[in-house]
Amino acid sequence: MADELLKVIAFNGQVRGVVAETKSVVERLRQVHDTGPTVTAALGRVATGALLLAAMLEKVTEREPVLTVRVAGDGPAGAVLATASPHGWVRGFAENPRLGAPTREDGKLDVGSVVGSSGTFEVTRDPGYGIPYRGVVPLRTGEIGEDLAYYLKESEQTPSAVGLGVFLVPEGKVTHAGGFIMQLMPGVDDEDAAELEQRVLDFGAVTTRFREGATPKDIATEIFPRGCQIVERTHVRFRCGCSMQRVERALKLLGTSEVRSVLAQSLQEPVFLTCEFCHKSYPAKPALLQRLLAELRREGRTGESG
């Protein structure tokens, strides 16, 4: 079954939720970056969280809205980042992807040990118009789910229940992954809020439900036994979106001095620029760089240095 994301509402619209299965997405990220098992779990949780948050953005037409989650902890994985769209695509990477890490006493992957528990949890929302909004809170545990819930409460003042999980077989392949966010809207009844809180506490690990064969719809039904309305279904997938045109734009943003530096290097040996999201390499040939320098001169940006 293809990965899927559901947006739901319950309790007469006083609670909204997003539930997603992301097994194929996380496995693709593992293959692209050759991540070690614990980094796979960390990157998978961040990517799933980004997809869930991005689903709450409106789909505007001026430019595509995107949302980026960046977790910068003091653990050996370095920064872990994912960018997602409400249209269902996500991409991401970890600075140090091939780490090995011990499991916890309960046998689970110790995500907190590779991410770290000191640092920042940052979310940047670009709604597709106006100026992007960035919110930052201190990292709490490095387990990602707890940190995302803390971010939503402290930065966006939205009490939320968050569940994120990735399950791997011993050889490292991702067999189950997904998560949910459930949010209380202003004016929700205290009894309804208490019921939802208890349902989430009783729910357990989200990957356990997926391993038992549950779908995102099944999970929403279990959390909302009194009923919920599915307002949108979205197919989710890995997509990078890099292109030669984007590479050219990125080079021009570096400014004249940097482009000249790359040009000088390209005259000595072939230069390739590699996308950090998918590892595709693009040649930076002298003719291309000379054309970009000419464009910068015509645009009056000859004095820029980065």
C-alpha cells in the first residue's frame, strides 16, 4: 500500500488531526543517504513530523508552500533536517548519516543519543506568500516526537499530542513508519480534551499499530472512537526537486566573488556541485560560470561577495 496522509476533524470540529504512514518515504531516505539504523529512525521521525506539519499549510497558487524542520542537537548525527509540502512530498538529510549507535535497554533504537538533548528545534513555515515564519525552541529530549509537541505548545501555543515512529528489521530496512498530530482548537470542551488525552496515552507506539496491519484511517478511528471526519487524503512520497536551474540560482546568490572562485577552480579541474538532499551531482563548467558572471554584471551585482 502506498504511503498516505489523512487530515481529520473530530468533536464537532474542536479537534483536528493529521495521521500518516511513511514507510516507503523513510526507506527511500535510508537508501539515498545510506543511513545507519539509529540515524534512519531520527531522520524518519523528522521527515514524518515535517509532513504532518506541512499538511496544515494552505495550498496556495502564488508559490508552493513548504515547511522545514531542523533539529540541531549536540549528538554525533549533527543537524537533521527535512522539508515538506502540503502536496505530500518530503526530502531530508542528516549531517552525519552513517553512525552506528547502541540500542536502549528496552531494545529500541536510542534516537536521543545520536541527536542529543541540548540544542534547538526549529520550524520554518513558508506559506507561499509574504514572509516565511521561523520558530525556535530548545531541544528537550532528542527523541523528536516530544520535541515537536513542546515546540507546538511553546512556539505556536497549540496543545498537541504527537506520535512518531520508525521500525527497522535487523539488516536495517524500514518496514513500518508513520505518525500523528492531534490538536485541540480554542474552545474545546474540558471533558472532550480529557478523553482525547486518555485515548492518546492508551494508544502506545504508532509503529506497533502499523505492524499489526493498521492503516492511517484505522489509527484515526481508534483515537476517535466516537467518530471523525476525513477532510483530505494525500499520497506522500520522497521528492528532491533539485535541477540545474536551481543550482544556477544558488550560485548567483553566493555572489560574484564566490562564482569567480569556483570558475578559477573549474579551469584547473572539473568541479561538481552535489545536492545534499539526493546526492545528484551537477557540473559547474567554465562556460556556465562565465555566463552567470555576465548575468550578475548586467543585474548590477558585481560587488556582491556572498
